[in-house]
Amino acid sequence: MNKINNFEPSKKKALITATAEQAFEESRAVIQPLATAWPQGAIALNVLLASAGTVIKYKQEVLNQFTEYLMKNPEVFTGEVINSREFQDGLVVFINSYFKLRSDTKLGYARKIFFNFGISKEKPVYPLERYDDTLEKISDNGIRLLGFINTEIPLISEKYLEKQMYSNSNVANDEATMQRFRKSYIENKALSFFVDEYIKGIADDYAKDHDSIYAKAHADKTAELHEQFWIGVSELEQLGIIRTYTNPALGWSAIPTSEYRLTDYGSMFISVIKP
């Protein structure tokens, strides 16, 4: 029989307590050199020790990277900020989520979130918990779609604007006129509209290599890309980043159509992590 089964409850409890105390002391040993190297952040580091406790010994490398990041941004993480109660409350919330992340990509985005929290003048109401929760749950595919929305959609929309201006013989000699055309042609267009423009361009190029079956090749590639996008869109909708709308049918022969747009939260999240 295993000797542990012969332990009395009090002895088992004592063993567990001793193990936990040892792990906590090992975590303290991780914190101490960091506090020495960064005396300005000593209080915050001890808040982390009290909050995360024994986990720190297992997350030493991640904690070292995070501490180094804070130290490299002294203009944001000043002594006054770090020692404030509102900052320390946010730090406790953040670090428990931060330690759950495994990929370097997500850890990098998490640091951007915390930087944005650091510069916020409204820390008590800053949506740190929601940002952290979104980052924990979002998949790599979801992040790639956010990156596409952040970097490619603006280019696609500008290209569409140029095309509309050219086809309508519009000329903009100053920024005010350009803004007027931008408002007229693209400002109220849904995100899905510009995704469709992107898909159409890809399908056009693909079908050109299949002259004999152009229509089928175009339709197949369009359907394939739409399906790929909808997988990501569905995920982002569950996270509150995108919202899908159904437009009512207009006219006796029309059918309802759907479109999707970024929510206000989605726009804020993208502006913070900048994928």
C-alpha cells in the first residue's frame, strides 16, 4: 500500500502546506532580484507575489519579460502610476490572465493592452477584463482576420474610392474635397462590402487562369473564400467584435441580404492590439 494512504489527515495537510510554502518561497526568490533591479516597481512586484503566489516560480521567464517591458517604458509606468491603487488592482486582474497565455504573439498583444491601460486616465473603468478575456479566447485564425481588417481593409477601401472617383470623373484638388468623396463613396459601407470586393478580385485573378471554365472557376473560388471568411466572422461575432445585420428585402422580387460590421468594441480592441 502506498505510504501516503497511511498518513493521518493532519499529516497530509501538513505535507501539502509545507509544499505550498516551499513553492511560495521559490516564487519570492524570483521576485527579489527583479525588485532589486527595478526598485521603483518593488511594490507592484510584491503585489504580484501576493496575487499569483506559487504560480510565479513556474512563469519566471514570462514574468521577467513582462517586468523588462515595464522597465523599458518609464514614461508610462512611473512611480506615481505603479504605486496607485487603481494600477495595482488592474495589475492583479491582468497578470492572472497574462500567465494563461502561451504563444509569444498573444503575450505581445497582452503587453500592448497593458500599455494602453497604463496611459489611460480612467483606469477604474478601463475594459481590461474584457480585453484580457477576448485575447484568451480568440483563435489564431481570428487574430489573422483582425490583422486583415486592420491592414488590408483600409487599402481595399481606398482602392474602391479611387475606382469610383475615376468612373465618375471626380477630381479632388484638396483634402476637404477628398473627404467629401470618401464620405459619399465609402464611409457608410459595411465591412462585408469591402471583404466582398477583396474576394471578387481574388476570384477574378483565379478564373483568368481557367478560361475554358471561367464562370465555374470564379463561382467556386468565391464560395471557397466566403466560407473561409465566415468561419472567422462567426468567431469574432461571438466575441462581440463583429455584428451581423439582416437587411430587409426591397421590392417584390428581392430577398433579404446580410452584412457585417465592426462593433464599437471591435474597433477599440483592434486599435489597442494593432494586429
